[in-house]
Amino acid sequence: MLRFTYPIKLTSERKDGGYVVTCRDVPEAITQGETTDEALAEAEGALQAAIECRIEDGLDIPAPSQPKRGERLATTPITTALKAAVYIALRDSGISKSEFARRMQVNEKEARRMLDPKHPTKVPTLERALAALGRRAEIEVN
């Protein structure tokens, strides 16, 4: 099962105030916020940007580790999580993007756009893409 909820650490910034946010699983996701609520919201944006960059650069997306004491959890937006899941499933499947496009019954340009983090792919399309790769999405609400 893939998850896109990561443990983050909020460090109080004594000199300037506010909080610095870091994520040991996705070290490039660094941000800050004046309050804890703002820092948590910023963390989600930083995780989204980092995962989108990893997709664009063809890099691995790490699985979240177990939270340590004092860490909080930050979740990526659902569409980002779904795109990341399709990206990981496609890489794990070993099939080509042209085979993926054939399974989706779309042209290769449309298949590439589906994985483009900047393209607003609809959730049903991403669910169909996961199904074409033998996977399905579930939503858990906490």
C-alpha cells in the first residue's frame, strides 16, 4: 500500500520567531510558518512541490517512515498522491509509456500529460490509470 503522509519536524525559530519545517523522508521539502497551523499548511505545499519535482525528474518517491516522538504528519493533496501512485505503479510495472497509453486507450501525449504534475488531470482519469496498471485507490479519512 502506498501512502503519501509524511512525518515532519517543526523547530521553533528563536531568533526570527515561527517554525522551520523539515521532512527526513523528503529532505528537499523545507519550509516555515509563523504559527504551527501555518507551518503545517506550508509543509503540505512543500511536500507537494517536492513530489512533483521528483516525478518531473524521474526520481524515486520515498515511502513515509514511521513518525518519531515530537513529529507531526503532513499529507500531500489527493491529486498529487494519485499522480505519484500512477507514476510509481508505472515504474514498478516495467511497461513502456506507449503500452500504458494503449491500455488507457489514449495517445502517448495524453498519457504523458496524465503524469505531468502541472496538468490538471481529473481524479476519475487517475483512478482509471491505476486500474490499467492493476492497482486501485482507497481513501482513508482520519
